[in-house]
Amino acid sequence: MAFDIEMIKGVYQQMRERVDKAREVVGRPLTYSEKILYAHLFDGMATQAYQRGESYVDFAPDRVAMQDATAQMALLQFMQAGKTKTAVPSTVHCDHLIQAKVGAKADLQDAIHKSSEVFNFLESVSNKYGIGFWQPGAGIIHQVVLENYAFPGGMMIGTDSHTPNAGGLGMVAIGVGGADAVDVMAGMAWELKMPKLIGVKLTGKLNGWSSPKDVILEVAGLLTVKGGTGAIVEYFGDGAESLSATGKGTICNMGAEIGATTSIFAYDDASERYLRSTDRNDVADAANELREYLRSDQEVYNDPERFYDQLITIDLDKLEPRLNGPFTPDLMTPVSKMKEIAGINGWPMTVEWGLIGSCTNSSYEDLSRASSIAKQAVEKGLETKASFGINPGSEQVRYTAERDGILKPFNDLDAVIFTNACGPCIGQWDREGADKEEKNTIVHSFNRNFKKRADGNPNTYAFVTSPEMVAAIAIAGRLDFNPMTDTLTNKNGEQVKLDPPVGDELPSKGFSYEDNGYQEPVADGSSVQVVVKPDSERLQLLESFPAWSGQNIMGAKLLIKAFGKCTTDHISMAGPWLRFRGHLDNISNNTLTGAVNAFNQETNKVLNTLTGEYGAVPDVARAYKAAGVPTVVVGDENYGEGSSREHAAMQPRHLGTVAVLVRSFARIHETNLKKQGMLALTFADKADYDKIQEADTFNFIDLTEFAPGKPLTIELVHADGSKDLIKANHTYNAAQIEWFKAGSALNLIKKQQA
């Protein structure tokens, strides 16, 4: 039986009427995404048609999911909201704070020992407020959500950018910062600009070495890391219905890498099979009664150009495996072209590690198909040339895969089976030798491959591909190995060829586990004590950010002008810093340390105009704050790309930054900045980025007239006394301006609760 089945039935009970009314109000057939969005309006029935990419809309998501690294800050904020219980079903998943090093058992015990304070905090807060708690080792948040909570036609938010994974089961699932989660858990409306719609029509059928991962790698290559910003990507067509539910989850998951709000597939037979296989017959039965509402109207499929803002067609029959990278997930290379392109670019050809797992590719089917390649290697007398690591997606997947013999070929090849957790995908990997910063190549089935992300080594060239391709390349030890054409030499000196992968979509004996790691909250949490030690290095109770003075901000200094790609990893590094995610002051010591200073092309070295000397970014920021001088961060295109971590907004805010001025933002980060009471601004003229000089002073001369749709004017005062006036655009509506005035969205909530 499914979790929260009465909630799901309630959503279905009102969906038919709400969608019919929305179709009438909008005056045309609806896509599947639109049906879900209009069925989840906070005020109920649709009364107006919302403009894609323009209208801000209040929604009422059905549930919230949080992973342990972001849950700390989200729940520290929720504790200030004055509520006794979450308004919607919510869960916490302990998957980020487990470092991969020697193997599952030892690594898990080490994590529990080192992070017991955080885990105990999350467990007690979950108990107090009625939140489901998934213990360390239970699995990766998005795999666990797909197995237990995702349902067709539902809407959820999660404090992780890969929350869209649930779109594989037909759910509008959106990654957000913790402040957004607080809104929903507090029973308030959740605001989102009505997304644009990108349609991806899939024709044909995957075959041979091609996989669902290759679909999203192709889409990433076509749209780039910002091509999906502000849009929902909706997949449809005969090709879509030929994919498994977990394969669809892979595609939706990595939609985060193109900046998409979320991605989604319609409910179909594969969705039903997955629901029934994961003991949710009740959800499948309810969804079947509403089947025509859990997909786009037929007119949309008949004439998709009319209904999508952009349309892409991909022929699965012709899709070959891809490897995306290095250093960015949208640099797409077909495997047949890798030898040529890698040679031209001087990419290291020897592969040192092959890693399978992450929330993107750690399902039973993923492990099954990769295992078929490992099994061939054993049977054909091949030895792996690269080291091999596996992160199963959940305890249910791991237990079932072990029962069915899927993990044995990996063990026969001396692969390391890591904990059911994120591990290397998020930088939680104690890789031997990484500190030497030697140039090397790894391949993995993860989603991101930013510089330094997996192991902290800026010279690790990481390539994203499917689990089966990871297995083949790890066995070959060569980046340019093409399993469709190339042979390998076995122990006997014979030339052998790998056959295409095979695997089971779902376990024939059903899923099983002994302990799935779930802990139900107590019925009454009013007596539960949540303790945060005053001298803790890991956790810190939050203090309210100061409200806006009501005056123009004058005399602000440039903290850093970031050059080129500046992701949330650059703004607030993960890896070893994850341990401070619940302590704002301590984690602020990594603020923007990975960003490249445009004036000297160095990281973590910026000018302190108070002293005329250069220092680390956090140190200079603290010096300005101590002197009462506000600061401004300047950035390039797609600033804040990557994770949903709101720390990338809270840390600069904590250190005294009042505005972030960039050429363009990634969606989640822009929202996070707004929520924390900062000015999230874009250059009206992108060329004005070049006008910013190292010792500039920023005067916001018309901030007192801050209003929706009205650009702000900034006076730049250069070191020689000359001045420039530039215009800065923003996307604040009236309600969001109130967040700024109050000092943060949370401040406003507390004010309203008082």
C-alpha cells in the first residue's frame, strides 16, 4: 500500500473537475503539464489563463522532500515559522553526508560516527513536526521518492535540483531552495512563474547500446546548460511509451542540467508496471480510472507545434551512445566520434575510474544492464583496466539486486560497492591520490561533471554516460573505446567483442528488503526536544537577516566580478564543506572561493579596497561587513547553475552582500536570492558587465522607487572618480519586493504569524 494514499485519492478526486474548468478558461486543449499545474492552483479552480514565462502563479504542491544536506537549513528555517506540524506530507532523506572511500559497511559507520549530531538533529526535528525520516543507508532521495512517493498527476517540490526525477512517473516535481519548502510545509502558497513548454517527441525504439541516458545527453547537447531555463520539458510519442519508468526518471532527473524547471512523461503502461512492482496497486488502480487526464489531450499529440513553445524530435532508432564532458554536462560527443574529438582536445585517453550510481542511474534496470556487461567480461576472460565503483540507489534496489545475482559480476571484477548514497556524484569521495591534482579521466553515470566536483581535483576530466557504457569503458580502460565496433584482448591474448547489454526492467520476483531504513514520525511530536548546542561546529540556530532600511543603498563595494561559469559549486563548494551545511557562519568561510576573479583570473583572491591588499573572498567580505560597507557580487551568464542549495544565497547575504548583478541567472538561484532578501539583478545591457572595474563603488540611486517591471539605476563610481550609470533589470513582483523590504521571505512569514 502506498504512503499517503488518502492524499493521492484527494488529488485525483478534484483533478477531473479542475482540468475541465481549466480547459474551458484557457479555451484550448491542454498539455499534460498544464493539466497538473492548473489542478494545483492554490486558490482552487482556474479563473484565468496564465501567460507562460510571464505570469506568477500560486500553487499548492502535494508534498515536500528534503535531503540531509539541504534539510538542515530548511528545517532550521521551518522551526521559526511557528507551526506544530507540516501542512503537507514531507520527508527527510539521509544520503549526502556519507563519504565513499572503502566500501558500504565501513563508509556508513564512519558517516554515522562523524555526522551523528546532524542525523540526530534531523531525526528529532522530523519526529517533532511529523516528517518521515529515511535513515543513512536507506538510499538516494530521488530513487526512494520514485519507489515510494511519486505518483502520476501529482505535484511536489524538493530541496534538491534533481527532484524532477519523479517526472518519470508522471509527476510535476520541482527542485527548490529550503525557503520555498518552508512556505509549502507551513501551508502557504508556493509561487512560480508559469513555465514555458518544450516538447520532445520521441520516435522509434532504443536498441543495442543506446539507453535512456543518451536521450537526455542528446537534449543537453542541443539545448545547452541554460536552454531549458524557465520551461517544463514534456516528452511524448511512441518512443516515450517504449521506455521504462526508471529510464524516464533518468531523463527527467538530468533535465536539471539544461536548467529546466522540470521534465515529465505521461502516465502509461510502464508507469503502471512500476507502481504495481513497488507495491502501489492502489495508486495504479486510481490512476487507471483517470488515465485520460494523466496525459496531454489528443489534439496536442496530433499537432504539437501548436501547443509547445519549442519542439524537438529525436529518433531513438538512430540514437547512439554519448559521452558528455568534460567539465560541463552539455558538451556532447557520440561514442563514434570520441577518438577524433578527444585527440583534437588533448583529453586524457586512459580512464582511471568507472563509477555507476547517483540519483540519475541507480535503478534495478540500470544495475541489471551494467551487470550484463560485467558478466561478459568475467566469462570472456577480460580484466578491468580501470577501478570500478557502484552506488545502488536504495536499500530496496541493493537487496533485490544482490538476491538476483546482479551484484556478483561486479564483485568478481573487484568493484567497490559503496553505500546506498550519493557519494562521488556530489564530491563525497575520498579518492586516493586526488590531492596530487594529476591530470586524469573518469567516466560516470552521474549528472554533473563540473571541475573539482567528484574528487576535488581540478584536473580530473569527468565524462557522463550510461551505466552500461561506464562498465564497458572501465573494462577497456580507454575513453575512445567504442563497444559497437572495437574488440578487447583477454587474458589468453584473444580478441573478444562485448555484446550489447541486456537487463530486466523490473525484478521478476518483485522487490524485497529486510529493512528499508524508513522511520515513521511519532503521532504527537509536541514533547520532542530539538537540541542545538551553542558551541556546535555543525549546527547553528538562525538569526533573522536585517530588514531593508527603506533608503537607497549607497557606497557598496565590489566583492568579486566572477568570470565565466559560476555554478553553485563555485559559490558554495560541497565535498568536505557538506559537514557545515547546518552552520551558516562556518560554511560561509567557503563563499565564492571557487569563482574566478575576472581581474586576475585567480580563485579566492580579491581586492579589499579598505586596505588596498588582496585576500580570500570570505575574509574580504567579513572585513567589509565589520566596517559597515555593503558589497555587490557581479557575474556572467547562467549564474548559479547547478544545485538547489540555498547556501549559495544565504552565505553572501550573511557576509553582507546586498545585490548580485549578472548577465543571466539560473532559475533556482535567482529565487533563492530573492527569498533571502537580496537584490537579484541582471544587466539591461549585457555589455555593461565590462564597465565594472575592480575598485568600483555601487550606488543604488532609485531603490526607494523599487517596483515591478521598473529597472533600477546603479551609479558606478570608479577609482579615478569617473562615473557610469547603468540600468539593471529584475523579475520581482509586488509580493517578492515585500520579501526584500522585510529582509527575507521568512522574516515576512514570522511577521504575518505574529
